[in-house]
Amino acid sequence: MNEKEVGEIRRHLRRDRSNMTAIYGCFVNDNKEIIAEYRASTGIMSENESDKYYAILRKALSGAVGKNLIDLTFKTSQVAGSPEHKLLMDLRECKLQDDELRQSLYQKMMESIVMEGNYLILLGCDTYDVPFKSKDDFQQNDSSDESYTYLICAVCPVKQTKPNLHYVPEEKTFHDGAMNQPVSAPEVGFLFPAFDNRSTNIYNALYYTRNTKENQDALIEALFNTPVPKPAAEQKKCFEALLTTSLGEECSMDVVQTVHEQLCERMALHKESKVPDPLLVDKQVFKDVLTGCGVSEASVSKFSVQYDETFGFEAELHPKNIIDSKHFEIHTPDIAIKIDPTRTDLVETRVIGGVKYIMINADEDVEVNGVSIHFQGDQEKEPANT
């Protein structure tokens, strides 16, 4: 799914637009025991309560595509008759009303979710009458040629607060309050089936993770039984290690700068083009960049082999997962330097008298701890008064 498609479903997930009749909840403690299970009818909820439920479900469709929102693909054999795909399809068909099917899903999730403390599993089933869109992107809300029925799930930590003093208006004073158990934003969630090309795609699901360092591999395995992609933060570390190990002594400042700059340029051009599909880059892109930097053929070949070993054969990566387009940093054991990514030309490395130096052009104003400083020694001495 691309950002436009995710945004379209998010906009539909509102009290005044959704066709969802009920939201199901399963409250689980840290011993993996169900404390409470309930069905909340959206028709009799207060507007305020309803808005809060929908806001939580929408957050399971938030963040960056490819980073927080990950496309998962089922094999054809799974769609033909695997237990994991059948469970999701059956839940969708009955619109979550079958108690045994819901219990099966809850049990799968409870056995595989890794989360400290209590948490809430929220489930909803909705039907979206997809408005017709013309080629010029004009949307006709009164014309629909497809209904998209989907499951939406959010898993939210429930953390108990400490009792605090609170104001009691009737008495115009403060009293000790009871402990509350507010629901936090979702840590993980999913949408099934996917909404690809503004249409139902039962071969895919969209998985949400708030933490880009951890995908909850066991949960993905239990629900979807599909290959688990590396978390975004891990992809970045793996790519950095890949450059270091494969290029060896050829991994210079110029090479790292060029890789960063060219990926940033591709991301900027993709954003300007307003192409809805997310930007992906393959191994050949990196090989071309390295070759253009003058990296030897042997090192490029080594990079190619290690790339497949690290990310999978001919894998495509989201550039935003492997570089930070807003930051460029240099670290030594004792120093950290942050540079505007558009001004990396101000920095270079040199070896002078056998000593390695990081050289920074400082012709503009320089501040140290907020104090403007002047460079001593290079100014022309003023002539003495005679």
C-alpha cells in the first residue's frame, strides 16, 4: 500500500464516515490471562467515547510506509488453504461476530506478543464503499464500483497511573484520587486485507509497528506465517556495517558523502514527482554509486555478494530506512559533529604529517557554547602607531 491508499482508509475511520457497528476488545494482563472481553456498539457510544476508539484504530495506520507500516505478502499456497489466512478471511466474512474465531485470534496474539504489563487488543471490521476516481484524480463520492471490507487491529499498552491529588469542583478543594488505567497509543497492529490500487488484495496485509527497532517477529509469524522483514533501525545498522566491511580501506569520507547525497537526491525528486508508490532502491543503484566514486571492481563485487547475504537476493530497500536525510554526523571516540546534509562539502579528511584530521571550513560565524569566537593567529597585524 502507498501513502495515498493508507490515508484514504484513515480518513474513512471516523465516527461520521465508518460503517463499523461494533468494536471488540480483549484486556490481557502480564501473565497472558484475559481480564475482560467485551463488545462495544458504536451506535450507542457517546460521541466523545466513539471518537477516542476511532482515534486509536487510526493510529494503527500511522507513520511512514516501509518503516512503521510494512507490507506483508502471503504465498499463493497460503491463500489457497493455510490456517492463518483462513482465520483472517473467516473473521472478515463474519465481521468478527463469531466468538470462537475471535478467541482463536486472541489466543494466537496473546501467545506471541512481547509486552510488559497489561495491554488491550482492539478489533474492528468495516466496509468502505470505494468512491470512483477519474484519471484526473477527481473523486465522485456518490459513485462506487467496489466495497472494501477489512479488519483493523490495534494492540495498546494499558499502564496503571499513580494516585494523585485532583480537584473536586463541588467541594472546591483537592482530594486524593484513585488509580487509573489509561489506554496508550498502539504498539503494533494490522490491516487485512490490503487496500492496493484502491482495491481489495487478499494476498497482502499491512502490519504496523510503533517501534522501528522491533517488529515483534513472533507475532508476525503467528498471525501471517510470512518472512519477517528487518526492522527499519536494523536495516540502517546493517547497511552501515555492509559499507564498512565490504569496502574496507576504500570506505572514505567521499564515498559515504556521495552515497548519502545521491539517496537524498532520489528521495527529493520522488517527493517532487508526487508518485504515490513508495521509493525503493535496489543493489544496482548502490553499485553504480560506488563505481562512480572510484571504488574498485573487487570491492563493488564484494559489496554485491554481502548485500544479498544481508538483505536477501536482489532485495529492494526504502532509502529512508538506511539513511537520515535530515542529519549527517561524524563521530570519533571523543567528538561528535553534526552537519547540515546539504553542506557536507564543508568537511574533508586529510593526513598531515602522518596524523589523521577532519577539516571543517569555518569561514562563516563560529560559536562555542553559544559564544561567538574569533580565530587567532591568521589575522594581519595592525600597524603600530607612530
